[in-house]
Amino acid sequence: MHATYIRPRGLPQLQNTAASQKRHPLQNVADTALKAAAGFWFLVAVIGQWAFLYYIVAFYGPSTFTGNFRAWTKNTFLLKRYVATIRWWPLLEAMK
């Protein structure tokens, strides 16, 4: 069931004329600046995400694939380093 809008009789018909679509030059500049800023922000966000992905794969990838989780302790930025008492490998094997 679709709803339809019925225009009341008292309202004038909207006209699509060139005068009603005339834009001010400042508005065009604002639109262009907004689109450029949004595009630049998106580009910076994508580059940041790819850089983060590269860091994760380059640092953690080789040690993860070989099962050498103790190599993660080389990362001094981790607040709580790898804890040897947690045995992740059997859990990963069980998920296969």
C-alpha cells in the first residue's frame, strides 16, 4: 500500500523556472569548498586505515602465522603485553 500526496486546491502550482533555480556565486563557492573538504577528509581517513592495516599485518602477521606469540612483547606500545598463561593456539585450532 503506497501513500500518495494530494495537493489541496488552494495551493499554487510550483513552477520550475530558471529564475527559481538561479544560484548565487557565493553559494557555488561554498558547495565546491564543502565537496573538496569532504573528499580530502575521506582520502585522509582511507590512507590512515591502510597505514594501520599495514602496521598490524607487518608487525603481528609473521609471528601469528608461525605461532610465536611471545614476539608480540617487542611492541612496547602495548599496555598489557602477551600473557603466556593464556593458551590461544588450541582455541584457534578448535575454531577450524
